[in-house]
Amino acid sequence: MAKILVVEDERDIRDLIEFTLKYAGHDVVKLTNGAEAIQAVPQVMPDLILMDVRMPRMTGYEACRVLKTMDDVKHIPVVFLSAKGQQSEMDSGMDAGAYDYILKPFAPDHLIKRVAEVLAKLGIDSPSRGLGGLG
């Protein structure tokens, strides 16, 4: 089981991600914006951060850039979640220090699969349970 921090300003999407990842066996912590993430990450110390790009107070890009300057947490991978699939948007995310990019909307099974792939690349155990017919 991995500890995953979800940073998403839209409550319905945040709750769907939480449900999906908890069902898959992960521990989930939820926040609503990038500024909260910068404050919480050193205390939460997640294995992975899933972060929306467009949020109030501080964008995902801005938050990622700050996190990557913090010695205690800069090793934690950030995967951006965004409906903006243009190559320039993805390049901006990678330039900000992101590990990967997942496009919205996504089916729950797709999210579980992508998270499992990232965790496997990082050498972090991930439960193998899928959502069956829910995706």
C-alpha cells in the first residue's frame, strides 16, 4: 500500500480519486490547492503526489516547483492530473518537475493502472486489485 497525496480543487473529482485509490488499497490524503500541499507534504511524507494543474491560490506547476526545492521532499514524485492535453501543457508540467502526467477524464481502472505503473517504476509496492466492472 502506498500513501498518496491528492491535491485537487474540485470536490467531486477529489472524492472520486480518493474512492478509487482507497478501493485499490492505498492510503489517501486529500488537499484542495497547491499552497496547502506545500505546507502538508513535509508532514504527510507521501509516496506519491497526484496534483491538479489548475487550482486557486497556487497552481500545480507552482506548487511542484516549490516542492522540488525542498530538500526533505524533492524526491517525492508528482504526477499531474489535467484536462489540458496539449503537448505544451505537458512540457510545462515536466519542466516544473513532474514525474508523469495523467489526462482527465479518466476511468477508475485507468487511474489505478497508471498509479500502479508509476509506483512499480519507483519500487513501491502497489496492491493489484482493480475495480472490475466499475471502470
